[in-house]
Amino acid sequence: MRKRRMLCLSLLMASVLALSCGIFNFSGKFSPPTWIQGTWSDTYSTTTYIFETENVKQTIGGYTINLGLAYLAATITETSNDSLYEFSIDQSDEIATYRFEKTSATTLDYTVTASEVTSPVVVLTKQ
């Protein structure tokens, strides 16, 4: 009986560990092009984007959002070329489109469109 309890406890612990590692290391919803990968911030460092090989993270006002996790149930569509990376997040018929256009090797013009309203252009600089 004691062996069985230890086995069950070990399996439970292994399952929790595997799930928690998988959640914290989640990636795969995004595929940013290599030219944009890295960290980009606005002039005041209030908005920062970290583009990884399979994920995008957004920091606003000191709070970081792992977009791959935050929009796990959403549909993500991406468009990219040598100077543009754009992704749309469709969640329950609410669509937000993030657009990053390369203006030089170290700067991007960034906008967000949601509810048919587009934000002013924000210049992001490679960090």
C-alpha cells in the first residue's frame, strides 16, 4: 500500500511539474521573421516588444504579457516580408491587428488597430 501511494504521489508530482514547465515555456502561436527578433522599445521605454522565434511578449508600464499564453484560445494570423511583420488576434469576433514596419535596421513604426480605430504611430528602437 505504501509503495502504491508513493507511486501515485510521484506520478502526480511529475505531472504537475511537466504541466507547469509547459505553461511557462509555451511558445508556438507566433512566428516573427528573423529581422524583427529581439527587443524593441519606444523612446520612453513605456512600451517594449520582445520577438522570439515562436512567441511575442509585450511590456506596457512595467507589466509583461506573454501574447502566446494570453491568447491561447484565439486565432492568430500573421503576414511578414522583409520590412513588415503584422499579426491579428481574433478572439470571439474581436480582432486586434498589430503592425510593425521596418523604417531602418534599428527602428520600426508600430500601430494597433482594434474596433476599426488605429492608434497613432509609435516608433520602436532596437535595444
